[in-house]
Amino acid sequence: MSGERRTAEFWILALFFALFVLFLYGPLSAILILSFQGPGGGLTFPLNGVSLHWFHNLTQQQAVGDFGSSFRRSFLLGIMVMLVTVVVSLLAGLAFRRKFLGATPLFYLSIASLVVPSIIISLGIGVMFQQIGLRPSWYTSAFGAHLTWTLPFGVLIMFAVFNRFSPSYEEAARDLGATSWQTFRHVVLPMIAPMLIGVGLFGFTLSYDEFARTLMTAGTYNTLPLEIYGMTTNVTTPVLYALGTVTTLFSFLVILLTLGAIVWIGRRRLRGQGTT
């Protein structure tokens, strides 16, 4: 088996995958390396010493850019969008398990925003807020704009989950005397919990780095993507690379915590099955 020769198709696919990984992580690795430039280093190679100077510079007052506040706004906005996306997607998935009048038009209406250019949605929401006399801000208009991006994905994921969910589990619980709420809490919810965590992670990440739908709706105060974009035309030091490294590590940390939560839920489920 180990002596089997690889076909030409294998090497072509392997080369394609290697180029894909290089294209995906090459720029990221360059930013990671350049963020450790020495105090006198610039935005390009070669490195002029190695230090944590630019990471320390992130904690100081900048001539251009407000890292801390923009990060907090993006983080809070991502949490808000994540919670609403999980709840609404779950309720939509439960509702569409049964046929009702207008289900098909409602489904297509709920995912229509995926085919509309993001900048058009951002512009439309921003204009609408101005017309009704409300000032656009990151926690109102931008919040709504992000939901037009995250909710369709969450709803589609929950549709796929419930299409594969066997109703026999619920029927067995009801036969044992469980109420509808008990059936949902003790049977349905534990089984779909990993998928709900996935929907939440998806909603958070889509909102956290969303630029186009935030551009016309964030109002006076920028989120982190808008702040970074504004800094690219003014900041000429590797502090921008240090910011990119920190935000990338934060994203990986969120992913690792989510995977840890999924593994923990899976182990609890297996432990519960073993004790029954």
C-alpha cells in the first residue's frame, strides 16, 4: 500500500492545494513577521531588528486611529449580532418544520439580501435612517445591516439541521410524558447545541470583520474594519501590522474556544448516554 505510485491527478491537486494555502496564508505570515520590526523598522522587508515595540505602541495614544474603542465597538456589535442570529435562526428553523401559509415567499424573502450587493444595503439603510430623522450608529443601523448578512446564513444552516433531525426522538419523549418545553429543553436543544454554537460563531465572525455593510451605517464612530481602512492612508509604521496580528490571534482564539465548547458538549452527551 505504501509503495503505490501517485497518479498525475494527485500531484496536480496537491500543487493546486499548495498554491491555495500559499495564497491564503502567505500575506498573513508576512504581516505577522513584519509586526515584530524593530523601533526603526518600516513597512517592508528586511527586518530592522526584532522587538515588541509596535505591540507596545498599540496601547499608547495614536496620532491617527483609535484601536481600543473601535475594537470594543466591533466586539460588542459582534456579540449582539451573534445572539440575535442564534435566537432568530433557531426559531425560524423550528417554525419551518411545519408547513404554513406563505412559507415559501417568506423563505425567499429572508435570504434575498444575500444576492443584493452589500454596499447597496448599507447605503439604503443609511439613507432610510436619515429620512426618518434618526442618526445612524453602530448599535442601531449597523446592527440591522449586519443582521441582513448573518441571519440568512443562520436560517439556512438551521434548515439543514432540522431537515436531518428525526422526529422520533421527540415522539419518544412525549410517550414518556414530557411536555413540549421539556422535550425541547432536554432532547432537541442538547442535540442541536453544537450547530447552534456554529451559527453563533458564524454570526460573530461575519459581523466582526464586516466592512461594506458598515460603511454607510456606522455613523460617527468607526468599527475596527473601518478604523483599519482609514488608517491605511495615514499610518506609515508597522503598528498597523501589529494590529493585524493581534486581531488575527483574537479570531483564532474565538475559534478555539468555540471548538472547545463543542467538544465539551459532545463529551457531556456521551457521558450522559453512558449513565442511562
